[in-house]
Amino acid sequence: MKKTIFSFLILTSSTFLSADISNLKTFESNFKQTITNDQNSHITYHGKLYAKKDGNQALWIYTNPVDKKIYYSSGKVVIIEPELEQAIFAKLDKVPNILSLLKQAKKISKDTYITTFNNTQYRILVNHNQIENISYQDELHNRVKIAFENQKSNKKISDKQFTYHIPVDYDILEQK
């Protein structure tokens, strides 16, 4: 599950810059992420996303069923997990420029775009120039769908929103 959330983060940190919505400078939205395995068991996460083109920044705040914050900034990721009292630092140095990949997303119908990243095909559904949802199948054959609600575009988001704070008693882990 962590790998699915992590790979989704990589994609959507810049997804709000694709095709018809390329003029977005900031994006804020509630999200519902549903992951369904090949036995049709599923888990649904809820939270809020803040993203900013300037600095290539994103913050995913998961609130249900677990509390977690994922900070993304120009290829670096910090995951803060209060329930585990840990913070994980990771680099995305082996990830190609996702912004250019998404700019090349192909329109396959009025509101649907397809793009491919690391041999995974992502379907982006846009409704009235807003991202309605993104769906894909991960490398573990889970079906992932992320729906966005209550979107706000091009509203001011302070850089402070993307500043993480790690409590002193948390374990610090590094992923390579």
C-alpha cells in the first residue's frame, strides 16, 4: 500500500498542470483514494491535497483511516506518520520529469486524457477544466482511483503550508 500511495504522489504532485488545466498555479482539493485488489477487497483513504507549481510542491494530508502527511518538494519527499511516531525521508532522483510527460497526455475523448509513466497508464478525467479523478493499475495489479472534490484553483497558498515539523521523539528513517 505504501508503494501505491508513494507512486500516486509522484504522479499527482504535477498532475494539476496537464492538458486543459495548464494555467493552474495552485490547486487545493479534498480527495478520496480507493485501492482495490484483484479479489475486489478495497481500502479507501480520505484527505486533502495542496499543490503549488512554484517550487513544484505538494502536501497530501491523509485523515482517514490513518493520519499521515506527505510533503513533496522538487524531488524530495518527507512522510510523517504520527501513529508510528516516525518520519521517512526519500529522494525521487530516478524519476523522469513528470511535468513534461503530463503535458503530452493524449486526449482520447471530450473529458478523458491518457498518459503513461514507468509502464503504467493513467486515465485522467477532467470535467469543466477540473480534475474529476485519476485512475490506474499499479505494479501489484491493484486498481487505484483518486476522486477530487471541493477544488480551489489559483488561490494563494503560503510556502509555510509545505514546511514540515517533526516532533523530537520521532524516529527518522531514510529510504534510498
